[in-house]
Amino acid sequence: VNEAKSCLNCPTKPCRSACPVQIDIPAFIERVANEDMEGAYRVLTASSALPAVCGRVCPQENQCEGKCVRGIKGESVGIGRLERFVADTHATSGIAEKAGAVEKNGHRIAVVGSGPSGLTCAGDLAAMGYDVTVFEAFHKAGGVLVYGIPEFRLPKAIVQSEVDALLQKGVKLVTNAVIGRAESVDDLFADGFEAVFIGSGAGLPMFMRIPGESLLGVYSANEYLTRINLMKAYCEDYDTPLKKVSRVAVVGGGNVAMDADRCAKRMGADVTVVYRRGMEELPARKEEVHHAEEEGIVFKLLNNPVKILGDETGHVSGIECVKMELGEPDQSGRRRPIPVEGSNFTMDVDAVIMALGTSPNPLIKSTTEGLESNKKGCLVADESGATTREGVFAGGDAVTGAATVILAMGAGKTAAQSIDQYIRSK
């Protein structure tokens, strides 16, 4: 409440304009200041389907808090933590959601993927009266929220409660359904769906293409995090364990790398992050880097792997790196790393996790005629979410490549409005 009272309630609301889903931030904070937590929750959920999620994983420092007027000469209002507090207070209040009967309009929409963009799109369409079915490739709904973000950052019970809320609104969920294999997009139209939203994310991992990447003990961060988060690799009585290792190198410097290294630490390993630039250029949130350092993760910066070494059994035994120095800025605006000749050295490790980014899986594009993608494999969609195939809309990481939860949610909201307009126009 004291934190909420520090909000200046600016008339221009710069924090709201910086929010991808346009939450009326001053309005919800004002209710917190007046100790009306349920009122604050209603303001949040008018724009966001996942306030408990966003309060934990959104990069507020680059969005709402980054535009907070108080941050110009001091510390911004803790908008993200206030959002998390309000959502958690509601979850423990015992106040049941009033679902409210929504009159069905007789139109059926298919949503491919149950990540943040798919869940948001499905929820908004259901609220408009559409009969929505979500198709999820995994055995559990939630997308990256359940397979990619660790429990210590985002408890899975919170994601499940959000999924359950959608199901209570009448959204249907079909799991273990790989669209492009089990059914194609054309099959969905043949089944009577009038529009399709593709929110299948970016689950195809990238590798460095250096010698030794095929050795046992080399993981993509995607596989490593999925094994831990969704397949409970930390439990002895599960059939999908991870091999016990003692020294792990995580290659990369983004938020996914921080999630992977902190998970490896919890699995009992000594963990080193290998990143080719310096601390200033590290793309991960400062908060995540701070937590990793607190937990004993070692950062070996200005170093880049050139080869992964193996033993006679085909398992990882080490990683060869070269020292780097920073040159002139490249197209991204960051200083370009340049190898230092003759500086190669070897680290003893028994596992390597590649956290180098992801791109969309080409399966849907390759099985859907008329659906175009760009050179990075991302689906081509306009600002409304419409793709090059009539009746097919897309959003989130499938369009942008790996990005943030809140941006994916914003794309889902936009696509829901566009789908509604498309159906009405017909």
C-alpha cells in the first residue's frame, strides 16, 4: 500500500503506453493504495489474462517501470511487484470468479498452441461468444510458461489456475495434438473451424555448429528446461531423468541461459556461463543475472566456445574456448566480439547447455499451402495478425521469434480482435 501511494497518477500515463496489453496501470495502483485489492484485480484482468504470470516474468524495467516518471530522478514505482501482489492476493482470497454466461455466436475458432499468445487469444474470443478449441502439442497446457520457465520463477500451479479459468469459460483443450502432423491447418478448416490462430511459439533451438555438439551431454536449453520443468527430471521415480553431472557450461547470456544455469545449480552441478561479450552487453535482465551471481554461478565473459571435447565413451569431457575482445558496434548496436589469436584454453565440464536462442518450428509452415515465412523461419503476419493465408492469423514467438510473454499476449489480444472482425465481415 505504501508503495502504491508513491505513484504520481500522471495524467499522460506513460507507464500504460509502454505496456503491450495496455493495462490501466495508474487505476489499478490507485485501488491498491485504497486497499481495494479486488478492485485492482478487476482492472488488471480487464486487459491481462495472466496478471500473476506477468507480475513475475515481465521485463518491467524496459516497459512500464522504464517509463515511470519517478524513475527519472529516483526509483520507479514497483509496478510488477504490485501486479504480482494483487494477483496472488486474489488467488488466496477465496473469492470465486464470476464466469458469467456468455451467449455463443455459433462460430468456431481453432487456436494452435497454449502459450501466452494462444491462451490470451482463446480467452478474448471466448468472452466474445466464440466456440474456441486450443490444440497443444505437449501433454500439458501452458506452452513456454510450463516447459521453459522454472518453478522458482513461475510456480506451475499459477499457470494451471489460469488454464483452468479458461476452461471454465468454455474453452476446449486438446493436448498431444501436433498440428502439421496429427492434423493440418487445412484439416482444421475441413472440421468446421472458420479461422485459425497460430501461436505455436519458437521451439526450434539454435546451435553453434562447432565440433563436438553431437556428443552425449550436450543439450539445447529448450531440452534441458523441458526435461526439468515438464518432465520432472529432478524426481527419482520419473522415467525421464537427466544424467547426474558435476560441472556444467551454459553457453549464452540471455534470460533462458540464466534459467538453465540456475536449474543446473539446483540439480547439484557447479555451473559456469560462457558468453562472448562482457557484462554490459549481457542481454539477460539484470535481476536474473544478480540472482544467478547470488547463487554461485560463475560468469566467464569475453570467451567463446570453439570445440566440445569428448571421452572414449562419447560423453562430454571438456570445452575449448577462445578469449574475445570487443571491437566496433555491429548492426545490433553492441560491440562486435573478436577472437584473440592464440588465446585458446580448455575447461573441464561433463555437460554443455546451448542457450543461443530459438526459432519457430517449420512444421506448420511446411504443411500449410499459402502460408509464408521470412528468412528466419518466422510466419509473415501484418499488424493485425493476419497471415498470407486467408482465415489464418498468427502471433507471439511464431511471428517475432523468441521474445517476451507480455509481447506474445499483446499479439494474442490483437489477433482476437482481428479474427472477430474477419468473421463479422463474412
